[in-house]
Amino acid sequence: MSFRRLNAAFAATLIACLFATGCEEQKTSSAAPTPAPQGFAAASASAAAAPSATAAPKLAIVALPAADYDFDAAHSKIGFSVKHAMVSTVHGAFKKFTGAVHIDETVLSKTQVSLDIETDSIDTAEPKRDTHLKSPDFSDSKKFPMITFRSKTLERSEDGYKLTGDLTIKDITKSVTLTLDALSPEVKDPWGGLRRGTHASGQLNRTDFGLKWNAVLEAGGVMVSEIVTLDIDIELTKKKDASATASGSASAAPSTAPGLKK
């Protein structure tokens, strides 16, 4: 083989090797992982690619010891609303009430709620309407001065509780069920008192309690809806332990040393 042919063969071999090398590099490059995206996408991609960490165990909610509480009327509301003339909603509240609650989160059947409302304290921000609501057409507040609620059962629900009890209006007692939000944690106020709170809602038919007055509208329907929607905000103050209070009072009282004249 001549020298010229050897050079041509060598050149062809060299070109073939270079071409093959370039293809392999191209294959390797195309198989390489795509750089991770930035920002939120990067975080999502990293989270998906990273091995899942062991989830932190949920902290168990420890029930507080059973205790007695009073309604804080200054920071609570016994509210209601009624559809008027089929077109608007009238809101009102009772301004004077007292209540007490025994809370037992471990044994719900031991929880008790007692509420006493002064019928004459109804307030809808319209004096003439309030006078009518206090009349025999509705609550007859002079003859029936108190509205009462006494709980019977308390059950856990998905987001809180279902409280069922006896509601008495105009000496007529009917069972009603209220939906309660989960109780708030116990919080210490600036004066050392302990507080908890919740919200209750429900509905009742006022005619079941003898509140039957109404007027038929010319176009159909009635002047006042029979359905009353309840909207109750509850703030509770924990009762102080009687023995601790007595002990504190005794220790705070000035002592008279023997032999000293009073």
C-alpha cells in the first residue's frame, strides 16, 4: 500500500473515531438530569425528590381538670335574628342574664350548663318594637319574667359539640339543640383570673313557645318569621376554689399577738 493510501486510511479512521466520540458525548449530555427549577417550583421538586422525613408525632390534647365557671355577661352575648316582612333580618339580644357552667372534658355527661335570661331585657334597637315584643302578643314579660335553659346532654361533633337542653319560655319547655364551637384554651387575664370561651348557634320555632303573633302580607307570606336563629357568644370566668380563697383570706388577715391590747 502506498504512503498516500495509508494517510487516507488513517485520516478516515481518525474522523470516524472523532464522530463516534461526539455522539457518545451527546448521548451522555441528553441523559444528564435537568437542573432543578428555582423558587417555589424548586422547593416542590426538591420535596418530591427527597426521601420523606418521619412525620412529627401529634401532641396529645390534655383535658383540663373538671371545673366550674360563670358567664361573663360583659363579654358574652345572647343574640337572635328573625326574618321580617320576608325581605330583611332583624337582630336583637338580651342584655341581662346570668349563667353557670360545670365543664368536664373527660366525662362529657357530667358537663352542665345553666342560663337565666331576663325577658324584659330584650333589645332590638327599636323601642316600639321592643315594647311589642314584651307584650302578651309575644313574651308577656310581666307575667313571665325569666327565660331559662338547662342542659341535658353534651356530645362531641366534628368541629365542636352538640348541646341539648330544656329551653323554657312563657312556662313552656321544649328541647333544643345548640351547636358549640370547640372550647378555647384556658387563658389567664391580667388580674389572675382564668377564662375560656366558645360560640353557640341554633334555631327554634317561636310558635312552639306560645309566641304566635303574626300578620299576613298582601303579597303572600307573613310579617314575622316563625324561625328564630340563635347567635350566642360565651365568655366564661373560672370560679376560684373556695378552700383556697378562705385560706388566702385567713393568711391575709392581720393577727393579734398575745398580750397586746386591741
